[in-house]
Amino acid sequence: MSGVLAVILQRTRERLAQEQVDVEQIRRQANAASRHRSPHAFSNALLRLGVNIIAEIKAASPSAGAIVDKPDVEQIASEYKQGGAVAISIVVEPEFFLGSREWLGRASRASGLPVLMKDFIIHPSQILRGVAAGADAVLLLASLLTAKELSTFIALLDELGCDALVEVHDEEELQRAIDAGARLIGVNNRDLRTFHVDLATSERLAKQVPDDVIKVAESGIGSYDDVRRLCDAGFHAFLVGESLLPQNDRAAAVRRLRGEAKR
């Protein structure tokens, strides 16, 4: 585990230890919230015909630094919808990515699209709070969790009618995700240990993902040519953030990624 990732994980553990969380109360809130949503809206969106873009909102990252200062979540989410994105990803980690769970509901209401929560999930209370706040799906990092933990968290999300996107970067993590019964697997082209990005990571691992699993390519996707390359490798959807967020016209940027307005 890289130094940065280890520090993020340690700070996450410290925040969880400091929080006074009534898990059963949060579970009731999550159940209530899930009753007002279409079950598995996120995974269903990724199976549509065409280029399925999951457009991301995040304020900063350890690798890129500041990206968008105090992002206007509603405006960005609406622009993504106008461009044809099928879902929105929200990075909620508060210290290193400057995110907030509050953004989940705001993005959902503004766009009407299913929303993925990205965080460093190590405890079920994080999942429950995310669903209660508006998440339709939650990212689970195979690098942080055992196959048993992944399976438990997937089952929890299933109970709530939500989806788990299990992120992997190498063969070992991919096998862990498969063993856990993951039905959505995201291949991160950015090595979280070195932050090096290589689309060949997705191409290599896609060959080993079972045919009945929804495949999502993540990171390093900046053009329609990148999307076509990964489509040819068998991916159903593409999670893109850092190439979209700085654009003056984000709707047009999404359309270019989808091949509708190449230039």
C-alpha cells in the first residue's frame, strides 16, 4: 500500500472511531431512502446501448491537487446530464478529496441520474450513510478489503436495492472481486501506489473478467479514441472525471467522449 493510500486509510479509521454512529438508525434511514428509488438503477444504466459515461464530480485529489474549488454540484450534474452521461460519480472523502456525502442527494436531484458514491469503504456504516444520503451504488476497493468483506458489503447493498462497483488494478485484486461475487467490476488504470496511468491495464484485465460481469474502465480516459479502444476491449461503461471537470462546456465535453461531437 502506497504512503498516500495508507495515510488516507488511517485518517478514515480515525474519523470512524470518533463518530458516534447508531448503525440501526442509519440502517432505517437507508432502507427508507432506498424505497423511493428504482432498484439497481446504476447497473441498469450501464447496460444501455451506446457509449455509457459515468461522469465524476470531485474537488481535488492527491495526484491532481485542486481540480474545482467548491464545485457547484447541481450545475455540474445538470451539464453532465445534458451531455448524455448515464450516471454520476461523487467522490465524498472529505480530507484528501475535499468531498461531501451531501453532494450525493444534490447531484441526484439536479440530474435525475443514478449516483455512485466513491469513498474508502471499510465499515458498513459508510455504505448505509451513503445510501441514506442518495447513493444508488457504492465503490468498493478490492485493495482494501478481503473477499469475505467484499461479499458482505455486496450483500448489504443488494438488500438496499443498490449496486457495488468493485474496483481492481491487478490480477490478484480481480480474482478477489470474482471470488466475492462482484457483478460490476471497475478496472482502475491508475496505479494507486505510483499514480501511473496506463489504459493497457484495462485491456489486460478485461480478458479475465467473466462474461456476465459489467465492466467499467476508470481513469486516464480523455478522448473518444480512448473510449473506442476500451469498447473494443469489452467494457460497458467509462468513468471519467479529471478530463471533464476543468472544461468550460462540460456537456459538450461529454458529447465528444461519446463520439457525438468529435474535434
